[in-house]
Amino acid sequence: MLIDSHVHIFPEQIAAVAINRICLQGGSIPYADGTADGTLKKMDEWGVDKAVVLNIATNPQKQRKINDAALRLRSDRLLPLGSVHPYAEDALSEVDYVAGKNMVGIKLHAEYQGFDLLEEKAQAVYQRCQEKGLLIYFHSGGDLAYPGSFRTSTERVLEILHNFPKLQLILAHLGAFRMWDEVYRDLCGTSACFDISFAHSYVKGSLFLKILNKHGSEKILFGSDCPWQSAKDTYDYLKSFNLPQEDFELICSGNAKRIFGI
């Protein structure tokens, strides 16, 4: 089984606009059209059985709308996470709403949402998630659309892990995009899980294996960041390492089953 833990889907009526806007910001070329139907077709083409759909509340006033749209995606193949905006007046009650709808966690992206990882409002969200047993899936490290910005740095993630020891964190892009030496130094061996999205385009095999061996295959998730990357390319990259079968299966599906309750 192959579970893609990092997929984005947009409402059909805005998907084309959203894709074009993000392409202009980051210079990316999409591999899918960003709709639910288009993504499912690509999943079939790439051999992906199930996907975790990550949603981002980019506007404090639209978090409920985004979460309700995410809930409508829920199916036997798609597992949506929620999102909250730390600057929303009702951010904490929205965490409660996400938990009440049996979502397993939320996605946060400090660049797109424009908040500081360690400010009081953000930490209140982490505290409520910890209390509710929700995981937090962070965009981590740099972002092609925000050159030079590293709001979710390894040092800040370490402080969150220290302050909220029972909070499950998942860090996109092998711990932190374009900060992989720091990931190896600061985050390998912690309780945080890493997905492998974008690794095949940016991380040399020797460094990937160095991180994997220090952190442990039980804390690595298969993730493509579709529509911005291809699950097939990501799978081929992972397959090229000829990992022990047990480790390979953990990364492809076993860890996702355990963490997301799939």
C-alpha cells in the first residue's frame, strides 16, 4: 500500500486560480489540476491508494469555511486535516471544532499565514491541540514562494517540542526545506515525524540516508506535496535506496496508518 501524506486539493471553483497564483509565487509547474477528481486520477496513475489532504487557513475569517470544505473531501481514499489561523479571534474554538469533527490534526504554514511560530497566539493553538490530542503538520524550513524566509526553523521547532512534549508534530520536506544540515543536527532523534516531500529534487542520496538512519524509519512518512511534485517521482526516489523491506513499508504506509489512524 502507498499512502501519500502530503497532498493539496482546492475547491473546484477556485482550483485553477489558486494553482496559477501559487505557480507565479514559487515558480512551480503543477503535476495535477488541484481538484479532487483530478487528484484522484493522478493517484490512480501513480499507484497511490490513499492521501492525507492538507488545508491551510490563510485568512482568519475563513477558517470555518476552509474546514467545512475539507470535511466534504473525506472519503475512503482522502483523509483531510483541518487548519486554524492563530490570529482568528475564535482560533481555539476552531481547534475544538476540528477535534469534534474527528479530524486527526491541523496544518499550519507560517509563511502563508503570516505568524511567528513562538508568539503567544500561536502557542495557545499548540496548547489546545495538545489538550485535544490533535497533531500539527507544519510546513517547515524555507519556501520557494518566500525566498529567504525561514519562519519554521529547526531552532523554533525544537522550542515547540520542548514546550509541548505531548504534541505530535509532522514536519514537511524532510524536516525543514533547505535546512537539512540543521535537521540532522537539531531534529533527528526527536519525537517529530518528517515527510519526504521535495526531497527527490533537492536532497542528495547520502544526506537522505544520513537523516533517515539517525532519525529512524518509524518517523518518516511518504509525501509528495502534490500538485507541486509527483508521487511517482517521490516513490522512485525512495525505491532507489533499496531500503530493507520493513523500513520501506513503514515509510510508504505503516507510519501513516499508525499516525493518522488509517
